[in-house]
Amino acid sequence: MWMKDPDPLLKSKMTQVSHQQWGEVSGLGSVDLWVLQSSQVRVEVLTLGAIIRSVCTRGKDGQEDDVVLGYDDLEGYVSDKRYLGATVGRVANRIARGRFVVEGKEFQLDVNNGPNALHGGLYGFNKAIWLATAVEGGVKLSHTSPDGDQGYPGEVQVSVSYTVQGETLTVEYHARSTKTTPINLTNHSYFNLAGQGATDIYDHQVSITAQSYLPVDDTSIPTGEIRGVEGTPFDLRKSVLIGPRLKDVPGPGFDHNFCLSAPGDAWVERHAARVCHPASGRVLEVSTSQPGVQFYTANFLDGSMTGKGGARYRKHSSFCLETQNWPDAVNQASFPDCLLRPGEDYQHVTRFTFTTI
């Protein structure tokens, strides 16, 4: 009796998962590097910060490049202040003045971004070492954030799963809390589809499936207005070249929430964004269940950081598509609810699909 080879289609969808120790963080413990490899994409994940360290994908010429900014060694990530590749929480983005009220009680967080709290505080989820377990096609990372962590109420059990199938990296977020707390989890990978060491993203084309966006004040807090994109530089419903469009955007570049759904809309996965780099042929498509996506054009990278292969990461050297709830939602009653209550499950999914044209 003989067995024929597996269906080539099935074979192409198989993902190899491996891991190894990558280093040690003083006082925290050892950090592992997980590798998820399909026939189309190779993803590296660190247990520190549940960080996406690299995404390697081929261009139209067959050349493989790493399209995610990062560091060559663990020390880079330990001292990093720009959230390269990191899972961000307990609350991604900004909370005005680092203050909010839940169930009649006021909470004051550390202020770490001008007058505001940003990305979970001084020691957010990006600085924790997560517990890793293998799952089919990937890795599940778990973390316990204690009651009072960075000023937030309730003990939160959180997990992030990274799985690769074919050309798609799927990121699934789950959380439960013992007390009512705001929560907003995202991944803060910086992408350059020409390769992570490329100078800028001016030759990339972007489209975002949003009818409206959130204008911000001079500290990047939403004003409360939900403004239609029609007739503004924020109208990205049709693909635009990033370089020329950046000249029309007030301030140093894009760092704005695009509204993918309205408050109260049902939980559903939607197409969010598409970025294309014509020279390499690489395309990144993003879909998510989250109500918003923060499109950020690396306005605050200044060349002072040395990244992978000695690259200097400068302003506009990359872009982020941070799928998330709307910024400062805990203080803005008209925004989608960001509170997680005891007994409830926080659950969101984001998919990054890498193809070529």
C-alpha cells in the first residue's frame, strides 16, 4: 500500500512553529523568540512585550525582505521608547491628563506623553515578559496585569495569539478583569514594505476604509468631533501616494484615528486598510473587528535609534496601522465603550495579509 503526497494546497498552508531562548532581562527573566514559518511569510515573535520582531515576505522579484522595524538584540527592545512591534496595553493610545472616572471613582495614571497618559503607562504590557504556549500554526502569549497596575483597576488576565496561515498573520486578543477597567489592546508594529532599513514611505500608496476620522488638539487628544473625511487630506477611501499627501496634513504627519465603525455597531470583522509599495510589489491588507485604526507615519522617529542591520530609523521611515478603540474613549461618552466589566470577555481580531501585485 502506498500513500500519495499531501495535497499541495494543504501543504502550502502548513505553518512550522519553533522557539529558542533569545536572552535574559535582569530582574524579569529569560526571553524566548518564536518563529512562525509558512511558505509565504516568516514571523518572529518575542515573549518580551508580545513583540512582533520581524515579518519576512517576498517581493514580486522573489526577493525576501524584513518589513518590520526592530532591533538586532534584546537590549534594544528593553530600552526602546517607541513601542517597536509591541503589544500595547492596558490602554493603547492617549488618555487625556491621565485621568478617568469609573463607577464614580477617579483614577490617576502616570503621565508619560506631554500632559497625557500613553500606551498603558511607564511599564505597560510592552515591558512585561509573557508566558508562551504553542497553538496550531502559532503561539499564544499570556500575561496577568495585577489590580492597580500602572494605576488601573482590577486584575486583568490577557492573552494575544499570533498564528500564520499562508500569507496571513492573525492576531487575536482576549481579556477578563476582576473590576471594571478601560482596556484597549493593539500591536504597534512599524512597517516599511520596501524593507525595514529603507529611508522613507513616500513611495507607498495607502487606502483606509473610513468615512470619518477624529480631529485632535495640540496634545493629540481627540476634540470629540467625528468629522467626515470628504474634502479633507484624511480622505483615504481611494488609494493615495503617501509622500504628496503628507504635505497636506497639518502637523508632522498622520497620527489620527480613522473610524471603521460607529459607536454601538455590532462586533464584526471589517476590511480596514491596504498599503502597496509598487516598486517591490508588496501589498499589506489589514482587517479587524476593532472600531478604529490609528494611522501613524512615524513622525517622532528622529534617527537617534539604531535598528536592525545598523539602520537609522528617521521621521516618516515607516507606518503603523494600530487597530484599536478610539483614543480617550474612557473620557468621551459619544465614543465606543472601552470598559471591560467583571464576567465579560474582551475579544478582538486583526489580520495582516501580505501579497504581491
